[in-house]
Amino acid sequence: MTPGATTGGSPLEQYVRSAVAAHRADRGALLPILHDIQATFGYVDPAVVPILADELNLSRADVHGVISFYHDFRKSPAAGTHVRVCRAEACQAAGAEQLVAHVKDRLHTDIGGTSPDRGTTLDQVFCFGNCALGPTVEINGRISGRVTPQRFDALLDKA
Ligand code: FES
């Protein structure tokens, strides 16, 4: 199927095909397309895999492999509150691992999971570009630096 063709399809499919059309000339088009999908829908629905494979002439395994390799891509919608903790080097040196342990305890879930009350999803990120102010946490899109366990609790209560 050619990009931009008006074949109907779900809004997701239409979006994916238009994102492909916008990035088709880019080298390594798959990653920017996946970022666009996640920015628009909040996650990368597994239903996009066959569409992208078809559009980009890749195998479904190739597309799935890229989505799985990059931890930034969610495979399901986040809960009402979305917490992302940086685990890259600079934040680790500033205490990110202790913070991650605290956050897991506080939310009663692991990285990639959702709290038992279904209210908060926890994900990890490898650098927000806020390295000088680690440990860095993002709650519902808002980045905070120098986050201690106590500060995390306060930020979460406010969210
Ligand atoms: S290393 Fe955490 S923001 Fe860059």
C-alpha cells in the first residue's frame, strides 16, 4: 500500500502511515517514526508492528526487535501518573539506584510496571539531558533534578 493512500483503516493505522510518509526519506526512519507514535499516543501499540514492517519493507521481527531494544518505548498506555527515573551514568553516580529502589518500594511495582492501585506507572530512561542535576526524575512530563527519596515522595504526592 502506498503512503497517503486513502484506504480508511483505524486512526492508529492512518497515523502510522502518515508518519512513515513524513520520515520515509530519513536514514534510519524507523526510530523517528516510533518516537512520533509514542509522542502522539503515549505508547507504541503492538498493532503498529505489521503496518511498519509493510511500509518499511522490514520483517515484523526487525520492527519488534527495535521496539523491545529501546526501553523508552512503552507497549501499553501509562497509568494516570507516569514516573520515569533516569538510570544513566551521571544519575547513577549521584544516587539513582538508591532512588530507584525507593521508588519501587513506594509504588509497589518494578520498572515497566504499574502500582497495584493502577494509579502510577514506573519506567526508566537513560538520560534526560539533565545530567548535572541528577538523580533526575520525570513525573507526568515534568522533570526534576537532585531528587532524593524524600523529595520524590513530595513530588509524587503533588502529582
Ligand atoms: S544521566 Fe540522568 S539525566 Fe543524563
